[in-house]
Amino acid sequence: MRNTPVPRAAMQSLCVFALVALTVAGCGGAPILANEPLAFPSPVVPSPAPPRPADPIPIVLPRDDGPHDRLTEWWYYTGHLTATDGRRFGFEAVVFRAERGAVPAAWASHLALTDESGERFVYAQRSEIGLQVDRSPRDAAGVPTGFDLQVAGLIPELVMAGAPQFAAPWRLAGSGGADRIEAALAAEEAAAAGASFGLALDLRPLKPAALHDEDGFVDLGPAGTSYYYSRTRLAAEGELELDGERLQVSGIAWFDHQWGDFVSVGGGGWDWFAINLDDGTDVTISVVRDEDGLRVLGYGTVVDADGRVSHLDDEDFVLTTQSQWQSPRTGRVWPSQWTIAIGDLFVSLRPTLLDQELDTRATTGVVYWEGSQVVSGARPLVSDDEIGGEAYVEITRYGAPGR
């Protein structure tokens, strides 16, 4: 039976309980992904839940588009948009979910825009606690048939400065790849970010979902295990609002959905690459590092133009860093240019802007760099022609954690 959402106005008592347990100040202000699981008694004795099958459980869509009762989960879009006047943009829209013991689920959301033509990067973040965020559709048995997540809580810094606690929700929703993004900054968020922006996008899949590590179940070693699939090529169309100007846009997006019993920023970090080449090939690779920054795991997936999926082991690709950039705000030094070799395919990536750093310690407890790329690919054994494309890169945990 589906849980009944709690009205936002009734969340004050839940916030008091949850935030004491999470050791934070202000409703929704927990750095949710940085917390270890809690052993905290619930004020209500829950009904016994049926035993969960042993991992790995086969991924079934659209059921597994929906939320899961696991320590960590996220729904993640990155993409590239072109306006009718030719201006180009990159975007990120993500919702995180965290369970940390017998407290209500905590949520965070990040929204970022790279104005490639205007050479600026802006972002905002939100967090909220409670069942009311999850509006996902479910069948008569309570099984999800997709996801509908709506995060409305402003970060504590804005609330303490006089902003209202909640604003119009940022919404990520979808089922089977027919997805919708509706997210715009409130006035207080826009003032803090230095720009007003928002997205209203419809997305549809151009290829079937790709299960990573062949069956969608990835062994992260000491860090735990994770279910992980992607829709690597989505057609995006809709409206982008920037500083009061409304632009009709279209482009290509990438969707990642990952969940499991792992604490995503509890140890080292990772480098993640998502590449859409103009010949129809989609590539993602991930490199996982330990607390000392040493590479402990690498894996990837190639989806060809016809949607056929191939798994990459660590030894199947060579990732080389070509350059670095130091943030003037945090002092962190980030890799900023890469080459990737996979068989006869060579790809060069260069950021469209050097500064695409997000300081999200107020919501997820981490500073990370995520941004759009200039792409140059080639298959020299096949042709002398260059292959263009689009790409996004995310890199985390460079510099001292928690700073």
C-alpha cells in the first residue's frame, strides 16, 4: 500500500526529529550523501516488511525507474541544448535520495546551467526531508511504475537570510524514458546564483536502456554494490528561461539512475564520462578511487548506433589527463582535459568552460566539478574523418574531503 504524502506545512515535527538524528540545522539542511547509516530508534514501530530477495535482483523497467529502499539513490540528467537563435547550453538536473536509519528519507536536488555562448556557469541546490517529495506513480500493489520527484525545500542559508522555507518544486518525472524536467530558481536562489534560469523539457529515448556491467549490478568492492542503468541518448525539447528571456531549445540528454547500499561520498571519489558521438556511438566510463586517491576500479559501457551494449573492463580503456585547473574559490585543483582510447576509438575532451565547479556541501556534503565538453573523436584505423559529439564529465573528491 502506498504511503500517503505528508503536507509540507505538517513537516515541522518530522524535521525536528530527523534533523536531530542527522545533526544539522534547518529543515532539509543535511549533507545527505556524506552521512553513514544511523542506528536511531523510530518513534513508531513499523509493520514487518516482507524479506527482500538477495542481490542481484533483475532490473525490470519501468518498475525500477521508481524509488528503492536503499541507502543511496539518484536520478541524473545531463544534456546539451541549442536555442533557435543558435546559442548553446549544457545542463544538469539531479535528485538524490538517502536513507540513513530509522528517519524519514532525505532528498537533495542540484540544477546547473552552462551558458556556452555567454561563457558563464550558474547553479543552485535544494534539500528536503520526508515522504512528500515522492509523488511517483504506483500500481494497486504499491509497486512503482515510474518516478515523480518534487523537491521544494530551499537551503538553510537562504531561509536564515529571510527566504521562505519552500518554493515551487523542482520536478523530475518519467517512466520508460518518456520524461519531464520542470525546474526554475526562486527569486532568492537566483540572487544567490547571480542569474535566473529554469528548464521545462520533455525527453524521449532514442535507444533502449543500457544496463551497466552487463546485468545492471556493479560490485564496488569495499564501497558496496550498486544497481545502475542509463538511457544514453534522449531527445530533449522545450523551453529554457535565462534572466527573464524564454528560449525554445532542443538537443540531446543522458539519464543515469543508480541505487544501492553504498555511501557515495564516504570514501574516495570518482571520475565519470558520458559521451554522445555524432556517428551514433555512446560511451560512458567510470573510475573509482579510494581515500588516498588511488584507482581501485574502472568500468564502462559502449552503446553502438543500433543500441547494442558492450561492457568495458578496467583494462579495456586508457584514460589520460592532459591539463589541470585550480578553482579560485575552493583552491581545489581539478583535471580539465582528457583523452580516452577504447580499441580503435580515440576521443579528446576539453571543457567548454574551465569553471564548472559546484560547492554543494550544504546539501550533499561535497564539492564537485561537472561540465560540458568540446568533443573530438576519431577512428584512425577506419577513416581519417573527425567525429564530433557532445559530452559531460563529473569529477569528485579532489582536495581534502569536507573542505
